[in-house]
Amino acid sequence: MPGNPLTTTWPLLLGMGILMLGAGLQGTILGLRATLEGFPTPVTGLVMSCYYVGYLLGTLIAPRLLRRIGHVRVFAALAALASVASLVHASWVHPLPWGAMRLISGLCFAGIYVVAESWLNDRATRTNRGRLLAVYMLVLYVGLGAAQFLLLLSSPQTAAPFMLVSALISLAMVPIVASAQQTPERAVPHPVRYRDLYRNSPLGVVAVAVSGMISSIIFAMGPVYARLSGSATPGVAVFMAVSILAAVLTQYPVGRVSDRMDRRTVIASVCTLATVLAALFSGSALTLYSLAVSHVNDKLEPAQMVAASSALLQMNGTAAAIGPALAGSLMAAFGPRAYFATLATLTGALTVYDLWRKAKRSPVPRAQKGPFINTQQIVNCAGLDPGGVQVAPSGSVKAAEAARLSP
């Protein structure tokens, strides 16, 4: 593709940035409002987990819809449905409808990311794809982080925040749909056996699952933790914004280091740092998925990457669905301190497993290592949700992981 790809993708980046404002606000306001309404913490965890169940369904349904009705229609339909789901949250404050709408939101956002990132990769080339995806992930993370301060515009106990979420999701359709010209064709990934994937890279597979649980706990239960710890709405906003924006500062440096040394050492290091230093937890822990996927791809042939990454996406989403329910139950039993205790236990266990695997297998030679895949980025909320990536044989990355990051 000639010229600067940003000149042709800026409407997409603008739309996704607006979408992240809505997604980030939605996840935080739900956790905060559920606490204010007196939902039991385990119930809140289950409600928030429903997003990731829907996300898994979205990864299965979206490709079929794309083949049948095309990118523009799929994006518009899913964004409209996600907008309506936000209004239902405001109209019917109860765990059951909230859980159902969270499931629908997860399904919609998973499909939206598939559509958007198909376009992005179609506009990119092998020489500029890494830089373009880095800009894309930066837009997603900044949108998610900035969304936390939208909490300050209205009371969380009113319908106004949910109406704002609905408006932002609807507004995100405008630049993307208006700029749609020629849409790309999607390659259908072939099935892959999890057993073979684990045999190739045990640590990478385990780290993908653990990172799913960690990121979903941070995004879904972080607002609950902050509120139960005595923070008012501004405090919740600052806590979540710092948690998300910290990942913007750590992604690239950690990725560069992992390209120059054994990725297992880097994974163990960030896990240890996250386990010991709670204040720096999110900045370290939210790099795990990118490191894990990069480590898995170090062991694969290019032709295997699409199928393998699809499996990792589903594995990550499954683990993400467990995280909020697990953290919510433990917080109900042991208090807010169980939030960081749960996260530290997960990273500590992964550190031990990492060191054990290092003792069992020699590192990948540097000459055989692929480039760091900066997917955190966001992601789900994204599930991406923002979630897994799909790496095409040409080296392209489809960051449906943002769906996992989207709260």
C-alpha cells in the first residue's frame, strides 16, 4: 500500500477511539453501580464474567456473519445492538438483565473488533504493519483510560452514564461506516488441537490463560475493589485510569527487551514485579498476553499461526470468564484485600511454572525468534476484548485481544 497508511485509516482509528470511550465507561460504571446498589460481590463478579462468555460466542459467530453479509453491515448491526444493551442497563437495574446484556455486549464487541481489525490489516503492508498496529493499540488504551474520567460528568446512580455510553457507541459508527470503501476478504482459520499447541509451547499456553484471568479481574473487579476500599467516584476513576494507562508505558519497552533475550525470563520478571509491587501491578501484568503470544509464535511455522492464534483467543476468553467470578467470591469472603491477593497468587504461580519450564527446555535461539506482538493492545474489553490475536502467515496481527480488554 503506497503512502502513509494513517491517511487512509484515521477514520477507523477515530471510530475505535470513540468506541473505547464507551466501552471503558460501561465496564467501570457497571462495577461501581452494582456495588452502590448492594449487589453481593460474587453476584457482581458473575455479571461481569458474562461479558467474556459473550465474547467467546462473538469469536465464533462473527466470522460466519462476515462471510454472509459483509463487514459494513456486521459492524453497524453489532454497534447498534451494543448501544441498546447499554440503555437496558439503565432501565432495569437487576443482576439477571445485566448479566444478559453483558453477554450481548461481549458478543457485539468481539464482532466489532474482528471487523475493524480486518480493515486495518487490509490497509497495512509487511513493512508498516507493526507501526500501524502500535498506533491502533495506543488509540485503544488511551480511549479506555480516558473513559474513566467520564465518570465525573454525572452521578453513577443515575441513567446519564449509560446514556452517554450508548451515545458514544452509536457515534463510533459514523467515521467507520462513512469511510468504508473496499472491504477485505477474511481467511477462514483451520482447526487446531490444543494438545499440540501445548506440546509446542507449554508456558505460552498457560500464560495466555493466566493473562486472561488477570486482565478480566483488573477491568471487571477493579472498580468494585476501589469502591469497597472507600474510594468515592473520582477515586475510582483515577484508580482505573492509572491501571489502564500504565500499560501504555510498559508495552513497548517490555516487548523490545523480550526480542533481545529469552522471553521466559521476561515473563518471569514481569510476574515477579507484579507479585511484589502492587502499585505497579497492572503496568507489568497487562504485558503478559503479548509476551505469551509472542512466545507461542516463536515455536510455530508461519502456516500454523492463524489456527494457533484462534485457539489462543478462545482459551484466553474462557479463562477471562472465570476471573471476575473467582475474584468476586474471594473478595466477599476475605474483603477487598483479596483483589490484589488473587492477582498476586496468579502471577506468583505463573512465575514458578515459568522457572520450571526454563529448567526443562532450552531457550529459543534469537535467530529463530519472531518479532514481539504488541497486542495489549487492548486488547478485550476487548475477548478482545481490548482478548487473542490472529497472526496471518504474512506476519499480520489481528488484535481481537482488545475485545478481551474492553471492560
